[in-house]
Amino acid sequence: MFSRIPVSSIPVKQIAGITLPKTVANDALAVKASQAVRPSLDTLGRAWFSSNSRRGPQPRSFYRTLRPYVPGESLESVSKQTGIPVDKIVKVASNECWKTAAPPEKVAAALATKNYYPDLDSSGLAEKIAAYVNNLDSVSVSADQIVITPGSADAIIQVNKTFVEPGDEVLTAQDSFVMYDLATVYSGGTLKKVPLKDGVFDLDGLADAVTDKTKVIFIANPNNPTGTIVHGDKLKAFLSRIPEHLLVVLDEAYHEFVKSSAYTPGTQLMQDFPHNLMVLRTMSKSFGLAGYRVGYGIGPKALIAEVLKGIPPFGLTNASIAAADIALDNPTFPKEILEVLTEEKAYLYNELDKLDLRYFPTESNFICVFVPENGQAFAQKLKKLGVIVRPQPGDVLSKAIRITISLPEHNQRTIKALTQVLSDYKSG
């Protein structure tokens, strides 16, 4: 995601304010360099453990080259960097919702037992989620087919922790959600990636890449960061090719935003593939609960029971459970958000066309837009104008940024900033 430069070219004092031994700085592999990101533990870890003088406990071997998840920048961080007041900055980088289905005052009122541990199995919440899913997808899943986690990213980790052993292979696509990479590394597995086709998961390519070492296949539908979907008929044909001993995970974090009639919810496909298909979803996006961290997985009872064995106790807080419970009392909230998104997506499409910028048509709450230079550099220029977007890593999307579809005033600010940066680029 970031360009890499030798540690030796950076003054030692610049590394998180900590003075490192000279040998560490000279022998380190590399660190991320960006004005946007403060040197992290990753920087220090690489510098220290790649040196010749390794002292103290050593991490597992793969941790020495592990690239941790880098979140989108906060409003406060960008304000400090640019001097722009927080209320004048537009954040359209992290696919967050502009409002929440669980108002803070309602959550606070529900927390009568803050000093006690939360419900360990969250059984009441699981039943409520099952009811919501059944009504939304016209299916019939039960509470014991659901595992609740602190966000769907944790569900990805728990799935790999449960089913992937060292030496096993995990399949997914290039230019998809980075948590598939991290979760595979955590479990000691090997990740194999198949290139996207026009921004869409290549299901035939994935099926052809299966070997006797393959254990899990992750498919993001819609895909993050392209916003594209795989059609239901193609997904069904793909699943028919996959042996039942391989787990297929459909990551449907943006499920509630899809409008295409060609899309088939994974929960409906589970009726035809009841043994090896799991679906992951989140309440962070469509319900606006990103700060509370509530995600869930849906799958066969036997598989969910295995995942539940390894779930750390009390991962969900009382506040998380209360927020999810309150949000599910308003099951039409995602539809209200979708109405705004649909109108604003049309606006952004029209404005991006005027600017002659290419993009992937999206079935989500974001748009992946191609820009005329490296996405990281382009994003830095937008940030100086008070607009935070998400640059994309990799070769195919290195000249792309992801823009969250937001409120009209935010989208207008984003277009205005895009117009100015493009004008400066063309004239400079």
C-alpha cells in the first residue's frame, strides 16, 4: 500500500521518537513511509527483528515480515497534519455510515449492568439476528447457525483459526479485502490469489486453482474495494465444482446495499450447499455500528459449533450487544440508507463522467475510481484540501482510490476537491 524505502535513509530519531541501535537501522529490511501514517509497531518490529542482534523472545517466523492492517486516517489526525478544523474535513475513506441505528443515548440507557461481564453466548442477540436475516433474505436460519464476533474481520480470523492448519492453502482474489491475507498468516497457512476479471472475482480461476492443500476459499460479494458482485448463477455453478470438504466463505459485509437482480444472497445458496458454505456479515456499514464492532457468521450448525469453541470470551461488550439489539429494533434502517446511497451514487457517476474518470460500477456504498497518478500521491493532494479517501495497493489498482458514498454535502465537497486536484495535475 505504501512505497518502501531503506531504514538507513531515515534519521533514526524519526522512528516513533525512539533511538534504535545503529546496526538495527542499517540492517532493517524496510519501513512504510508516508506523511499520512505515523511510524508504527510494524516499523519497529521489522527494524528490530531483522537486525543481527536479536535480543529477547522471538516472534513466530512469519511475524518478521507481517504487514499489519493500516486503517483509514481519522478526522483528528488529518486536522493535526493539515491545520484544517475537524468540522471542515470530509472523511470518505472507510465506508462508514453517516448516522447510526443505535443512538448513543439509547445505548447508554440500556447499560444498566456496565460493571458485569456481558452475556457470553449472546444467545438473545443471535435469535434477533436470525429473525432479521430470515425476513431480509426469505430464508430460515436458526440462532445456532450464527456466530457473533467483534466485526466481520474477526469472523474471518476465527474461521481461519478453526479450519486452517500450517501448510494449508487459502484461496481468494487479488485486490480484495486485506483481512484474508492477515487471517491466513495468523493461522500459518499459505494464501493463493487469483486475479480479478474486470474487477470481479474470477470463479473459474478460483476453481482451477484448488489443490489437495486447499482448505478455505474466501469470496467477497460485493468485493471490497471494487464494489462488484458475482452473479448468483455463476456462484451456484462454482459451488457445484467445489468438493464438500473445502469451506467456501462468502463475505457479504455490504449485502444490504446490493440492488442488482443478478445477485443471490449466500443464505439462499446454503439451501443447496448445506455442508460447506458460510456467510459473513456486519452491522458496521448498513446499521452504522462501526464503532461498536458487531459482525456475524451464518453457516451449518456443525461448523458454527466448531468456530464457537475458539471464540475468546467476552469479545462483545455490553455496549456492543446493546447497540446491536437497539439497531435490530429498526430493521428498515438499512433501506433508508440505501435510498440516499442510490441517489448520491447517480450524482457521483455523473460528476465522475464529467471529469473523465473511470470507475467500477458499484453495488456497495463506495466507488473505486481510477486517477491519473499513483493513488497514494493523489490521496495526499486531496487530503490537503480536507478530503480523506482510501488509496489502493497492488499493481492493478495502484492508480485507484476508493471513495465512500456519503451525504450530498460530503459528495459535493469530494467532487470539488477532485476537480481541483485534476486541474492542478493537468496544468502542472
